[in-house]
Amino acid sequence: MKRKRTIGQFLVGNSITAIVLTVIIYIITILVGNWIFENLLVVNLDWKGMEAEDTYTYPFENINSKSIEALGGWIEIADEAGKVIFVKGSKQDDTYDYDVYQLLDYSVTLHKDSKQYPYIYNVYPVEGPEKEQYLYIVKFPKELYHVSIIANLASLMKHPNSMQLIILISLMGIFLLLFLTIMYFYHRFRVRHINKPLKLMLCGIQEMEAQNYKYRLDFNAEKEFACIRDSFNELAKRLEESEEDKRRIEKSKMRMLTEISHDLKTPITSIYGFSKLLYESKLLSSEERMRYIGYIYKKTDYIAQLIDELFEIAKLDDKGFEFSYNKVDMAEWLRQLVSEFYPEFENKDMNPDIVIDEESVFIEIDEKQMKRAVCNLLNNAVIYNPNGVSVQILFKRERNKIVLQIADNGIGISNAMKSRIFEPFTRVNENKAGQGTGLGLAITKKIIERHRGRIILTSNQEYKTIFNIQLPVYDEKNI
């Protein structure tokens, strides 16, 4: 996964880029200006330290030409007619006869046509001991003389030239304009780069305020913005799940209230009817009275069971309700519990297949609650199936957990019902009387989960209904 840069790294990188752009603009401007000065302009040269009054003396052999020769130049002395009569230094051209007027016209200049004028030079009129006139020529090969815009600027300050000043100021203006233009667009890009995630985050907050928890932020940005994006999306996900849970709980509460009202109304109506009949009728026989009293007793017992199971669910949902856990040999505990159901199995002509490991397996359980959970499953297998149904009770250890499986090949449970079989007031056959309160499996699931386990409903070709319970094995390290 590509590592994201931080905002600090982004700003440092952008600052470096801005500096690089500035340097590039400056270099381009210098190069362009230098080319203009070298190729398009005639630039006055600074001959300070090389003028006649600094080096000329008579006789000519005593002329001090060391500084000039060190730069690759030489000195020539020409008479009034322009003929060279003396050379000091290493002469590199073969010109010994000059047109005096042309020589004076092109002195102290650097020309763009280097083929026609391969040398740069300066000419000074000097006198001999008898007032005779000579031309003192200081000469350099052009290729040995480097002209830079800085040197030209110094010369320009010494010898102002309007055209050169205009071009120099224009170059400075162009540099400033380019710099400001590039910096403007560059900083505009940088601001837009930072503003984009900020605007999206603001939009996300507004959606959150509007309780639209399905909204998610989707953008690529620096590490800090990415962390905010991920945290926002995680928060939105949790709020969405919380909202869905809230709606589901509200729906479940309404359904539970409806079911409770229905389940209480039916037996209470029956109790009221039979009680009224017993109270008002004087002609009922003893058998009829006992039968009606039996109806009242059954309905009252059903109401008591319903209230008891509702109270049990409320306790299991209360996090403050604590279980009393004990270390138990689950294999032995299960054998004793199953033995209590043998009379029920015999009454329904059931021959249970009981497979329990001989090895002791210890787990921590609340014996009362776990007994209620397992008994609910065994009772369902006995009560709601026809006679002669095969029942299997399987118990084994798998690594750090135990597996308890209670299966039967009875009426089975439809696929549509499997998804909500552990919800309160769910009955396999809603139209069949005597199916209990519909709270048993919901209670069983909550008890198993309080033991850090889980229960699932499956089936196969041999058994239509298989309840599979998985519980963690007792670990002394966690005690």
C-alpha cells in the first residue's frame, strides 16, 4: 500500500517546488538577457587597469603588458598611418596595416559578427619623446573574453545607454511578470488541492447533521485528511448501524407488545368466559364444572409461563444481571441431564442416539441457566414432533471448544423460518395450538451468548433440524 504524505510534507514539497520554479525563471531570464547582450547589442567594455596611462611607457620595450598577456592579449604600436611598428606580447593575427578611421570607429566595442571582427580591442592616441603621434592598441581574441550580463550591467552603470537600459528594465519586468504569473497559478492549484477535501468534509458534516448516515467521504488526500476521512466514514457506519438497530429494536418492541397483547388476550378471554359460565350457570354438572375449571387452569398456567419467560428475557438483556459460573465437567453434566428425559423419549416412542465423549471436558457455566437452554431444545424435540422420530444428542471436544448437537428428523423448520427462529414470539406453526409462548429459543440463544458461545440452526439429509451449540473450554489462565 502506498504510504500517504503528511500535510507538512506536502507544504515542504510545495515550497521546494516554488523555489525551484523561481530559480528556473531566474536562470532563463539571465540566459535570455545574456544572449541579447552578446548577440544583439554593442556593449561597452570596462578596460580599467588596461588603459594607456596605466601601461604605456617609452621606450616601447618597457611597456608593462603582464596583465594583458595574462588574459591572452597583446599590445601593438602603430604610426599615424596605421602601420604596426611594435608588438609586445604574442600577436595572434596577421594585421599590420590598419585603416585609422575604421580602427577608431570600432574601438572599445564588442560586435555580434565574430567572424568579421574576431578580436576586441581598445585604441589610445599616445606621443613619443619628440611629440610624434602613435596609436596604442590593446587587443584580445574574442573567444577568450567572457561577457556576462552582470559585467554588462556594471559597464552599463558606468556608461549609460538608453537602449540597453530599456532592454534591461524590460528583462527585469518580464522576469517579475513570469514569476508572479507562475506563482499565482501555482498557489491557486495548491489552495484548490487543500480546499477540495475540506469542502467534502464540510458537506459530510452537513449530511450528518441532516441524519443522512449513509453518506461517505470519498477522496484521495494527505495522511491527516485521509485519517479524518476514514474516521468520518467509520463514525457514519456506526451511526447507520446504530440507527438500523434502533429501528429494529423499536420494531421488535412493537411486535413484542402486539404478541404479548395477543397471547394474553386469548387466554384471558377464555378464562373470563369459563369463569362467567361457572358463576352464572346453575345447571352445570360436576363433570362440566371440572372440565371448565381444567380449561381455566391450563390458560392460567400458560399466562404464568408467558410472564415467567418475559421476565427471563428481560433479565438476560440486563447487563447488570450476573450469571453464577462454575467449573463443570460438561460430559458428565450432560449425561445426567439427558437421563432425566428418558421417560419423555419412551412416551413418544423415541430411541435417542446419544454420543458423548468419555473424556472429561471442563467448561464454566451457570448450571441453572445452561440447563434451561438445553432443556428448551430437548423439550422442543419431544413435544413438537410426532411419535417415533429419531433424535441425536452429540457431544465432543474440538480443540479449544466443545460442540453440543441436538438433532431430529421430525417436522423440520422451513428455510423462511430459519432466519428468524431465534427471535421472540416465533413459532414454527403459527396456526397450530399448544405451541408454547414462542420465547424458548430466544431465551436459549441469549443464555448461550452469555456463556461466550453461539448457537446455529442447520440441517442435512439425515436430520431435518440440527441445533449446534459451541462453547469455549475452561481455561485456568483466564481465571
